[in-house]
Amino acid sequence: MLKNNFKYILFLLILTMVSCAKRGNITGGLKDTLAPVLNVSFPKNYSTNFKAKEIKLTFDEYIKLKDLNKQLIISPPMKYEPLITPTNVSKYINIKILDTLQPNTTYSFNFGQSIEDNNEGNPYNQFKYVFSTGAFIDSLSIGGTVKDAYNKEVESFVSIMLYDVNDKFKDSVVYNEAPRYITNTLDSLKTFKLENLKAGKYLLVAMKDYGSNNKFNPKKDKIGFHKEFITIPGDTTYELKIFKETPEFKASRPYQASGNRLVLPYEGKSKDSEIMLKNGEKVLSTIITKFPKKDSLQVWYKPLKVDSLAMAITKDKYKGNFKFKIKASKKDSLNIVAVQSGSINLKERFALTSNTPLEKFDDSKIKLINKDSVAVVFKTEYDEFNQQLFFDFKKEPLERYSFKIMPGAMTDYLGQSNDTLDYNLSTKDLIDYGNLKVNLQNVKQFPVIIELTNEKGDVLATQYSENSTKVEFSLVEPALFWLRAIYDDNKNQEWDPGNYLEKRQAEEVIYFSKGIDVRANWDVEQVFDLSIPYTPEPKIKEDKKKPAKSGF
């Protein structure tokens, strides 16, 4: 008996030791994927005849607030933002109202995705606390989409606003007053819905509000608007396209850049502006050029000993007068740089850029030869505004070209001439390029601008069609391209944004639905139906191929 019991006990010990020796992973159970839940609120959610100064929201688990300043949308906006505590982990949120509430008004606190559980960060998506200072909750709503008037994708956090249209309404309301109702597209949505609205007539506006003050700043913000006032209730779904206005021309105080050059900053468009530089009553001779990559003009004059100068600028209705001190300073030296280096596309124009305006050219001091040392005929053309000298000549495939520019071939307005300059260029074979033929369908009006762009939207080539539905981009370097069409309403051969006060929408832009792969030695024909709106394709993370740089 004792022997049998001993065997039994020994067997249990061995079994226990084997079980303990097994290695495994300790798990904490299933991952929490549930969002927090509101247990109770005081006053209760959707209260009427609201008079409280504090609100308390209690949840079923510990929560934290994330990006509350971006996510929380209070409609109608409050002059004094409420105090929301605590900022650390807790099971409750306190809201202390610091503003005087409007009578008979429905208020909505939309927390977006700012309320998350503390452990896994699961958001309480679009949680709203709503109350009314009147006897009932307003329940009407409108919805729609927001797009960018020019770019393929619209930015995140676009505000959608409604302004009361009544006897006191003025168009300037968007600059000076907060809207009656407001919502936000947040970071992942391009659609919007305004809820808990009162029946009435409204101005509907979308705004990329960089100042976060619910007021339109034309110098920074983008705006979109519904041209006619809207009436609620209604069954219309709205589409708003935002754009940045081109401001009216206005010059800032010029400043001295050297002993022979002034820089004139401006906003708006400088085309057709008139600039007069004066020394007392004497008008000085000047050359006006563009400051590269800045909204500024360069005003060139010949050095002179003077204490001060005056400048008068006029454009349309604008008139500006400035007087400023002049200090002794070194003059700019002539420096010439080639735009292309090493290779040149068969359709490109070889160009030289000078840092001072050129005035005289002697083509007899410029020689262009090919790889067989045979002289090549060329012509020159000078773009004074951009300070570029272009060379036009017939380029052959698989050829090498050498420029020999002798001293004195180019002289700037100060009398400075170039030293000896040498440039070597080569071309590729025709089979190294591709051709893209675009057949336009359902063009509702002409003229239309067709732009060939890279993935970022940078323009690589442009075709302007006044009546033809066929456009061609020949000899393009192999790459993945995108197409953009622009209805050129004012026929100035460029895209124009809208203007809120003029109630003018931006010129319509249509994108082709996907990228077009143009390969070497390929002729690609593509139908572009302008009646089909662009819908973004799902992004594939594995596809990271970047388009090659075009020769345009």
C-alpha cells in the first residue's frame, strides 16, 4: 500500500516538473479596441433651457485629451473660449463656460477625435455635447464636400461656416465677425456636415483658417463660398472649392541692395506697373527686372553720389510714393551663368542668366560648333525682365555642341563686359524620348490650358488650345506624368483664383484620374474626358517610383 502511494506521489511530482519546464508567452488577453463611453453628463446631453456655467462629463474608463485645440469645434463660436480640465488622465471632463450664452440658441461641442482611452488610444469618434438655451434643440442640417480649386488634394482642417443673412448683413462679415455656425473637416475627411441648425437664410463659406480666429485674412487664408445665399431647410448637397485670393497690387518701401540697385517688394501682380525713380526733380533712367523667386522687383540705376532718392509707383488705382536714404555701396559685378549644364533637351532653348541687365550683344564674338567642328547657325533673344539671353539653333540627336563666347560679346548697362566663356552641351537620341498625344473630350468651352505635371503638381510643359481637341507633348523624358486642364475664362493664358467680394469663383480645374506612364521610344495616346471629376486613387505604399525630371 505504501509502495503504491509512493509511486503515485512520484508520478505527480514528475508531471508537475515537466509542466513547469515548458516555456511559453504570457499574454494580457485580447487587445482593447473599444472606445470610451459616456456614462453620465451633468447637465444631461441635449438639455433645453440651459442655464448652467459648468458641465461635467463622466466616462466608463480613464481618458486623455489629444490635440483638443485642433479637434474641438464649438458652434456657434464663443468669444471667450471655455476652460476645459483636467489636462491629464482622468475619468471625467469639466467644461467651465466663460462667455455669455445667446438666448434661444442651440450650442454644440464637437470633440472630434480628441477623447481617447488612456491605454490603447481608441478615440471616441465625433462625440458631441449639445444643449439649447431655449425650449427646444434645433435639428436641421446640411452637408457637402470641400475641394481645393487648383490642387488635387485639399488641406486638412478646413472650417465650414454659416453666417446669418438678415437686415444687418454685410459681405464684410467674414472679415470682422464670427460665424453663426461652424464645423471642420478634421484631418481625414473631405466632407462636412453642419447639424443642429435653425431654419433661415445663410451665407455658406469654407475657409482654411491659418490664424485660427474664425475670420478671413486674404493675405494668408484660403476661402471658398456658395455664390448664392442658401436657405435651410433644403435638400441640396454643397460643393465648396477653396482658393487663395490674389491681392490688389501694393508696393512696400524699397530698400537699397547695392550701389546701383534697389529692391521693391510688392503684393499682388506687378504687370503693367509704372515705376519712376527721381533725384529731386530729375527723373533717373532705370531698368526694371524680376527678383528671382520673390514678389519683388529690382530697380537698376547708374551709381551716383546722392543722399536720398524718391520713387513713385502707379498701377490701376494704386499710387505709392517713397523717399529713402542712399548709402555709399559697391556696385554689382557682371556674372553670367548657364541655365543648362552638360546635356540639353532637343526642344529646349539654351539660356544664359546674367546678374545685371545686359544692354549690348555682339554675335560675331560668339561661336557655336558641333562635334565635327562645323559651325552651327544660331539666333539670340534677350528677355530683359528675367535677365536671360536665349540661343535658338537646330539641335540634332546624339550631337555635341560647344559654345565659345569671346570677351566683349555681352555688355551690361554699366559697361561691364564678359570674360571668355565656354559651354559644352550634348543631346540624346530620339529613342530616348517619348511622345504623349492627348485627345480631349467633352470640352465645354475654349480656350483651355492643358498642363503636364509631375506628382507634386509642378508644371513641366503647357499647351494652350483655342479650338482644337488634340494636343501633343512631344519629346518628353520618360516619367510618370499627370494632366491638368484649366478653363481660361479671361483668356490670359494662366489660372486665376476667385475673389470673395467680387463673388467670382476660381477658374475651373480638372485633373485626369491617374498618372500616365510615358516610356522611352513610346507614343502614348490618352483620352482626357473633361466631364469626369477627379477622384483620388488609393495610395499604394509599395509604389515609391518618382517621375524623372522632364526636359521642359
